Amino acid sequence: MDFDFNCKVFQNMVGVYGIKSAVENYQVWESNFLSYWLEMDVFTVTISPECLAKKVKFTGIGC
């Protein structure tokens, strides 16, 4: 799944859709991501000054 808020599109294995059609999917994805990060300690989230300076969107993998 890919949520591109700059281009206002949502993409999955089936196709590309307007971002408004992805509201429910995003809420589930966000909830799952936060659970994996906070409760299961699966991800390490790091925000560096370089990322902020480049205005890079967060992908969950780093800059």
C-alpha cells in the first residue's frame, strides 16, 4: 500500500485510486503501524535533521 498525500492518490496491488477512497484503509494501516511500533517494538523510527531539511515524506523506512 502506498498513500501519496502530495499527489492525492492511494495505490495497492489492484490499482491507483483517489486518496478519498482510502480513508478506511489508511486508518487500519496507521493503527497497525502504530501497534507494531509501540507495542511490539518491530520498527525503529528515526527522524534526522537531513530528512526534515529535504522535506521528505515519511515512508517508514527512513530518508
